[in-house]
Amino acid sequence: MSEESAQAVAGQRRLLALLDELAISYDRYDHAPVNTCEEAELAVPNVDAVQTKNLFLRDKRGRRHILLVTSCEKSVDLKAFRERCGADHLSFASPERLAKYLGVEPGSVTVLGLFVDSERAVELYVDGDVWQTPRWRCHPMVNSATLVLTREDIEVFLARTGHRPAVVSLAPKSVSGNS
């Protein structure tokens, strides 16, 4: 995303107003747009917080929408995760679904987008290792900034949105050549 859309900028303003209303403090880092975990790490180096990786998924019929939050340190086996969450098939949701349910564009998926989902149509799954981390790095609706929030403040935010996380265990990335 080279230029942020008006919808993304408006969504960011609404999110920041909600965080203020909830008295949630955060550290903000503005940077060039990032589209990969590697770029995000370079944009905000040396910050003691987990870099979240967010996957917005849908089932085969498009009836279930799932936000999976993990860390950049892990790859996700969608087939294994599908079985864990009881979905018939999982694939990445379209840009239209991202906009509808989370108010974001591709590359900006974030747990903070759940404030858009007032109908609570999105199921939230969080990797247990991320859930146990005291501080998280999250995009504020755009991929040209990163907020660092405490896990406790994430819980306050989720209580407000009505999204209850299902904490799951995900395996770390496997290293090829090792058995």
C-alpha cells in the first residue's frame, strides 16, 4: 500500500480515539509501509515486544471468519489449524472481506481491527506464546505505523469489542535440513 486510503486513515483516527477512551497507553512508531515481518522488524528494531503476524481467514463457504494472531517466529500449518478450530477448509480472506470485517487493507491486518466488527462475526485465535508475551507490536489500521501495547491493555480492548480469544498452541518454524 503506497498511499493510505481515506478509509484506513479514518479507521486509524477512530481506533486511537477508542484507545484514549479506554485509557490505553501505547508507544507509537511511524515508518515506511511494511508488508512482511522482516520489514516490520527493520522498521521498529530493538523494541522489547513480540512482532505479531495476523492472518485473516475464512472457511470454504465464507460463513466463518477467523483472525489468527501469532508471531513472526512461527509459520502456520493451515491444515492443522483448520482441524484445531473445526473449519471445513481455510483460505485467506479477500480484500473486500478485510475491509468489511476489520476495516483494513491487505498488509495492515491487526487485532486492533476487531473494533470494527461490532457484530462479532470474527473469531479470534491467539498463539499461546504470543498471549503470554507482556508487550505486543500491532498496526493501528495502517501498515505505516506500529503501536506497542501491553497484553493487559489488549485484554481491556478485547473486552470492549466483545471478542474472546481462543488461545492455541502453534509449532515454531521448522528448519530445513534438521530432523
